[in-house]
Amino acid sequence: MKKFVVYASNGEILRTGICPDSMVKLQGENVIEGEANDIEHKVIDGKIIRKTEEEIIAIKEKMKHKPDAQEMAIQKKEREILRKMAIEELEKEK
């Protein structure tokens, strides 16, 4: 079994996994053997390298602000309520 990394042409890691040796090349065009994760690593010139601390911090900060499913549902409900209230107010003004 081999560990592999599939990456985009810009070096971004798309996915990782483990498969039989004979199937590594079947994972896609941009695939290399190795172990990595998309937060801390990228692929440059066919080699897995560690991202800079600045890149890693930026990714982690972005992840902190990504709302979860419950937060997204709350925001959607807030927009619906505000829209309904705005429509009611406009109707009163007529």
C-alpha cells in the first residue's frame, strides 16, 4: 500500500489517500507518493513542501470565520425575518 497526494497545477492539495501500489498512477494526472495535508503543505516542482507560517495562519484564520451549518441556518432565518418586516413596513407606508 502506498500513501499518495493529488494536487492541482497551482500546488494546492486536493486530496490524499492510501491505495495499492499499482493504483497510485490511476489517481489522476497530478499525483505523487507521500503524506501531506492541505493546511500545512503544498506541492512545488513535484515535491511536497511545508507552507510558510504566514500561509498556514491565513488558512486557519479563514477557517475560523467559516460558519457552520447551524450558523448558516440562523443567518438565513434572520434574512427571511428582516425581509418580511421590511415588506410589512412598506405596506404600511402605502
